[in-house]
Amino acid sequence: MVWGWFRKKPAREEKPERVYAPPHPRRLNAGAKSLTIKADRKWFTADIEKDLREQIYALPDVPKHERSFIMDQAIQSFSTGGDLGRFSWALGEIGVERARAAEIARAINGRITALINRARQIDTGIYTAEWVHSKAPCFVAFQGDIEGQTKDLAHREANGKRFDVRKGLKIGGKWTYPGMEPGCRCSSRVILKGFND
Ligand SMILES: [Zn+2]
């Protein structure tokens, strides 16, 4: 359109643009490196994006007017395999304290990873899996965390139990999936008939 050529440059925004600058890989410690898990982007489906949006919108730390900024950053972080550095940075930009930002990033990444794993397993057409407790306690946030210990015990007891990957496993009256809940470190292994059955 011709008139577009004559349009004035957009007025400078009041707020400076927030651009993420990833740290140089050499400056990351081993812990930070291990947080960057490469995953296949094709598994970040519309359903998973919808789940991510629900999680972001449910966060009391993210005010309404910052939701689209955080959501954009979340998509860029999680659709490329869990770039927790970027997502934590974005939360910091809107004033979320560092430790809390890391906690949120880990919880969301855990759930998204679990959803992606579930989608991949379903795609293989093998629906039987066995719950695997990592032996490191799930949910225990601090020494003497009774509530966390009780929940961890239920996950320990789930170790070795078989479940349908399309449904998950019912633990404590609630359907769940390994790694789905914040603080759960469990995983699963698929069961192949006549192989590891
Ligand atoms: Zn667990």
C-alpha cells in the first residue's frame, strides 16, 4: 500500500524494549546447562500451548497486563526444549524475585516435559508404562516437610505400577502422570510385550 511509505516512524515506546540476551555457554555452570533440555519442537502442540497458557494465567505473580509478554517468552522457552534461563529472565523483568522465578520455571517445565513425553508415548502406539520413582524424594521442599513426605510416600508406592499412558495413574484419588505435578521427579518406562513385560 502506497500510503504506508509516508507513515511516520512509530513513536518511541515509553518502556524500553525487553530483549533477552542469552548468557555465553562458557559462563553457565553445570547446573544451568543441565536445565537446558533439548526437545523436539514438533511435540509442542496447540494442546500443550493451551496448557501452558492456563498455567501462566493462573500465576498470581503475573499481572494481567504482563501476561502476553510472559506468554511470548514462555512459548519461546518451552517450544525449543525448556530454555529456563530465558523464562526466568522474563519473570525477573516483571519483578518476580529470583528464587520464586526459578521455582515457577521448574514447575512449568516439569509439566510441559511430562505432557510432551506423554504425547510421544501415545504416538508410538504402546500404551503400557511403568511408574518409576527416581529415589530422590518428590515434593519435599525442606527438611521436616511432612506434607511433602506424605505425598512422596504415595509416589514411592507407585514405583513399578503399570498404567495406561493415555490415562495416567491414580494416586491419592487423583489422576496424574510422572513429572506432571510441581516437585515430582518421577519418570516412566514403556512396557513392551514379551520384551520387558
Ligand atoms: Zn513423583
